Amino acid sequence: MKHLFRFHGRRLAEGSWDLFDDEWHHILKVLRLSVGDRIEIADGEGWVCSVVLEGLQKSKGDFAVESELFTPKCLPADELTIGLGVLKPQG
């Protein structure tokens, strides 16, 4: 099974998404993904979409949105969890 990569972008409207330039650089130059590969785009506000890469140029590309999913935050905004680690000093 091939790895499914997730990138940061923004949701413009229903079915319309945009990827930032540095994410395109990572897709094209670092990971060297190709036409037909599937990725996910998340906006950081709960929306995630699954897309297929369609056309790739030197520094940008095109993709087709297959599905969108909204996942609301699980915790209420006024609830906070803090984890602490404590080490005993040596000596």
C-alpha cells in the first residue's frame, strides 16, 4: 500500500481548494509525486479533502477533488489538557 501524504492548503469554496507554493515544491521536488497519485489537503480548521494529481508543471500543478470531509474539534474550546514530564536531578 502506498503512503498517503497530507499537505496544508486552503478551502476556497465547496470542491475548490488551493495549495501553497512551498507545498507544491515538496510535492514536485522532494517527494517527486506524479500524475495519478492521491494526496490529502487539510486547512487546519477541520476540513480535509482527498485529491488526485492531474497535471504537473515545473512549480505548480492541477488536481481533481474526489471528496471533502469536515471533522469538528472533539474538545470544547474551554477545556485544556496539559501533560508535564518531571525528571529528578542527578547528583
